[in-house]
Amino acid sequence: MGEFALFLECCRCGREFSVDSFAFRCFDCDEPLEVVYDYDLLKSVVSREVFAGRLWGLWRFWELLPVSSWSNVVSLGEGGTPLIRSMRLSRVLGVGELYFKDEGRNPTGSFKDRGSSVGVSVALEVGAGVVGCASTGNMAASLSAYAAKAGLKCVILIPHGTPVEKVLQTLYFEPVTLAVDLPYPELYRMAFEMAGEFNVYLVHSDSPMRVE
């Protein structure tokens, strides 16, 4: 999976995992994983000029993302958000030029859409039927939207008592939403147990495919 992606590697101990495995953290030291690419091969096929000649958006950089088939790409038009110059604040702070990246223009209004697009695309590529995460806001809404686009089931774990205003956007996409009486750190760990028991493909904030 991923034409240029070689394997997943633990950020601490270096243990390697198959890039199409359901591994989200290292089984040995519980640290995050990262995707390792064939950078020599990448250098031979991509360049600034190649990217510049493509349509704007996240997937113009597809060689640098761990998806090998365009048929698995799940996109809602994320990426390509503008940099907006702030004249007044740059003067107040005494800096020459100051720009804001307007990620609110992504499909669900959050930068999380970039990671959701990649994570759900990879989930399709590895044959997952269900994606999930633990979240209280933007990530839940984003993952739910992309799962709906892909036709995948989605499970969201939220802390019990989360204000309804924070989950309304998520509920619009009709994921299975479970309110659990646990603080977020424990809920996060529970998501890994859910993934292992029910074969859920996690698209967490630090899962390797979302980070890409």
C-alpha cells in the first residue's frame, strides 16, 4: 500500500510494522509510529515544478502520502487554504510580515480534515469497514464526514457530559456515538481496546496515517 511508503516505524525503538497493518502505536514501547518512504525513489519522480503544475489541494502531493490507488482517495476538497496577511497585528508585534493560515475554509471548518482525508483513504485501501476515534469536537466531526463520504461505518467515543453544541456537527453524519463516563486520556486508551476487539481502524490525533 502506498506506492512510495515502505513501512511504519516506531519513533522511539525503531520497530517496523507493515504499512497496511492495523498498528497505531508501537506494540513494544507504546510510542507513536511514522511512515517511512523510499525517499530516493521519490526524488526521481517529484519536484516543486511537478507539484506546482497540479490543481490546488492536499492530494496534489499524493506521492508524499501513503495511498497507492486514486480509487481509494476520499476527498471533500480539503487543503489549499489561503494565507491571509495581517497588516495591523504585524505592526503591533513589530514583525515584518505576518500571515494567518485560514484552515476554517476546509470542508468541516478545521485543519483536521487533512488528516481525516488521508486516514479514511488508507482505511479503504487496507479493507477496513469501520473507522473510529475518541474526540470531543473537531476531529469527531471531521472523521464522521469523511467516513460518510467513503461509505464506511464510523464509531466516535466522547466523554459523558460533553456539551451537545460540541457534537451537533458530528451527529449530522450519523456515526455510532458512544458517551462514556471516563476522562479523555482513559477514553483515548479505550479506543485502542475497541480497535483491537472490533477491528476498528483508528484515525486518532497521533495515528500515523492522520499525521501524514
